[in-house]
Amino acid sequence: MAVRFQEAASVRLDEIYRYTADQWGEEQAERYVLGLFAAIEGIADRRTISRQVPAEFGVQGFFFRHEHHFVYWRRLSSDDVGIVTILHERMHQIERLREDFGL
């Protein structure tokens, strides 16, 4: 089972790295992004506990929290894990999630 990043998730990872590097340095940015990748890779073997996206969000998928971010994902038809987006805890989750899911 592979992990595939949709465009929105890839863009958000870049934004997270740049922001963290600007605020707290490149070492912290690397540590944070590597932690995100480790949590994402844990989806396949269930080391990372995910919950279903609430029905009121209007999308089907799963999510988990990693420090200050929520990672939203769905199972692809190939049975791979599709990372849809990564949103900061202060972002309006429903609006951004619908955009990134393409709704």
C-alpha cells in the first residue's frame, strides 16, 4: 500500500516547512515535517489512529491530528492512501476541506 499526496496536500507541506523554517529555523522545520511523514506512514499499519470525517463536513474520508495540524486522507480505488490535505488547527476546517476534496 502506497501513500499518494494530492496537490493540495503537497502545497500545504511546502507551506508548513517554509513557515516553520522562517519562524523557528530549518532544524525545527525538518523535525516537524519528518514527524508528519512518520504519522502519515503509520496509517497503513494502523500505528496512526484515524477517525472518520464528521458527516457535516460533507466529504468521505478520515483524519488525524499531528501536533498543530489535521491530516485528511481517503482510501483510493487502488487501496492506496490518498493524502488530501493538511490543515492548521486555526484554519476553518469545513470550508478548506471541501475545497481540497474538490467539492
